[in-house]
Amino acid sequence: MIAMPDGTAAPPGAVVKENLLDLDPETALARLRSWLAEHGEPSYRAAQIFRRLWEFPVDSFDAITELPKILREQLTSSFMLPRLELATRQTSTDGTQKFLFRLTDGQLIETVSIPDGDRLTVCISSQAGCALQCAFCATGAMGFQRNLTPSEIAGQVRELRLLASSSVATNIVFMGMGEPLMNWSAVSVALTLLNDARALGIGARHITISTVGILPGIVALAARPEQFRLAISVHAPSEALRHTLMPVNTKYPLADVIDAARVFDRRVTFEYVLLGGVNDQAEHAAQLAALARECRAFVNLIPLHPGGSMGFSPSSPAVIASFARALRARNVETAVRRSRGLDIAAACGQLRTERLGRRLPVVRDEDGHVHEA
Ligand code: SF4
């Protein structure tokens, strides 16, 4: 069966070109060398072409003007160079930008770029939708659509460079749509593309995989030699509460996730979204501190994004401050993540949900308060 870029079957008679963007650098370079040999071209051209896939990306082979025209035409006949189609872009007053990209099969995914001084952090998606249905998450509410391919995952960063050459990501977080460790084979190739100096060249310590605690995926990530960072979405410090918020806790209970975090050979971060009156009380802080100390974890407290979750409300600033103080008093390194993009739908899954007309957009009113429109 001939496959289309998104993995579906091609119509009979369709000419499907190869997608070099789905291959890790070694494999892509080897494929290019063999193709160049078949076409009587010198092998040094392989590196020349590959450089224009990721490091200095072009939107078509014809734009690689350092190559002879005939070679560009032959490349165009043999290989595709798919782009992600920009469906919507929102820009916040704080510089955060949210992109909604349409894939070849019509699926919509979200990418967020967050500038901060010299840094540009890009939050990327690994799946269209998500099967895990965390109670507070807009992506979970839309259900699972499909896994993304490596070119669709790393391609989000490539696409930002194509849209604006100054958009060079320095940090990557897998905190967009989907659970990255449920799509490990594609995420693993994407990690190589993000990190390899011949591709996007982002330092492994600046690339964070965020997971709810998919244990086989954590083992696979730990086996990679690069120093990729692991963040665990804890969100509830007891089995009982986590069961109610995160159905995945049935398959991968909190105790097992904490065990995996404890033996992970690099320092982990705990992500903890604060839900007003649900998981933000003093007892929760004490429980979370005990878990974090067990794993020597850094704790990131995340204020709930207004409008991001049906049925939940953000904790008040005073409660957030007191929760952070309670952790620090127990010698747990803690940061409260600054809310970015409050005037746009910057929480995971919100923009797609708005686009599909299932949720009201978030707006900022004249005095700067944010609420659902
Ligand atoms: S929080 Fe993450 S894992 Fe949970 S439903 Fe949302 S996207 Fe999926």
C-alpha cells in the first residue's frame, strides 16, 4: 500500500513522493546520497540539500538556488517538501503567538511561541487531539484524532522559521496537544531532528518532554543518550484525587510514576496546574512537597488559564502564593509559571476548540481582566 504523508492510503494511481522531513539526519543523508548517485550527481550535494531542509529551510526545492536548476527539478519530481498550512495566528500583547496549523488531512494542531528576552520557547503538539481526557484540559475534551508524524512535530519549528526567519527557537517544550510518550516512535525521530546540529540544532537540555507518566515512554526516553529533560504532569498529589482528574492514573498510578521519576537519571520537573478549591489546599502542598523531595524534583506551579477548562476556576493569586510558600518551606525548589498569552486562547487545545465552535473565546476587558467572551 502506498501511504500518504499522514499515513492514510493513497488513491489508486497517485504518485506519492518521498518525504525527507520524516527521516532522521543520518537516514535522510543516506537516502539523498543514494538518490544523487542514481542521478549521476556528486555525494557532497547531500549535505547541501539537507541543510536547506531544517537549518536554513526553504519552502520548495526550487528555492535552493545554490543547486543547478535541473537538479532542483529532479528533486521536486522525487521528493515532497510539505508545509503546515497556517489556519489562524493570534498575537498576545505580551508577544506570545499562537498558531493553528492545518495538516494535509485537515486535522488542526496548535503551536505556541513564547518570547522572553533572548529566548524563544516553542510549545509543540505531538498528537491531533488526545485520548487521555484529563478533566481540566480542552485537548482531552476533543478526543484523540491521530498521531503526528516526525515532520509534523519538528515541522512546527521549521514552519515558524519559514514564516519569519527571525523565529529561531531556543527552547522546546512538548506541552501542546497530545501525550508525546503515546507517540514515541515519531517523537523519538522528532527529538533527533530538533537536537541534531545538522537539523534544528537545539540543545538537548533545552528540550523538555512533558508526560502524564507513560512508563514505557519514560524508559525509552531515559535510554536516549542526550540530556533531554523530563517533566511529569502530576496535577494531583494523591492517588484518589488524581483518579478523579486524570483517568490515565488507573493504568499508570501515581506511585509508579513517582518511582520512575525517582530513578530517572536526570533531574525531573513536576508540573502542577492549580485548580481553585480542588488541588490547591495546604494538605495538597504538603503531599506534593513529600513527592517532590522523594524525587528531588523541581516544581512548576501553573495557574489555570482562564477559559481553558470547563468546570474549573483558577486559584486566587493569594492561594497560589501561599501554595508556593508551603513548598519552599519544605525545601522544594518551586517556580510559579507566569501566565502568558492571557488575551489569546493560549492554553493547550483552546484555539482549536474555539475554531471548531465548541467554546467561547477568551477576551481581556478594559481593565485587563480576562474572562470568557
Ligand atoms: S493534559 Fe495532556 S495528556 Fe491530559 S488530556 Fe490534555 S493533552 Fe492529553
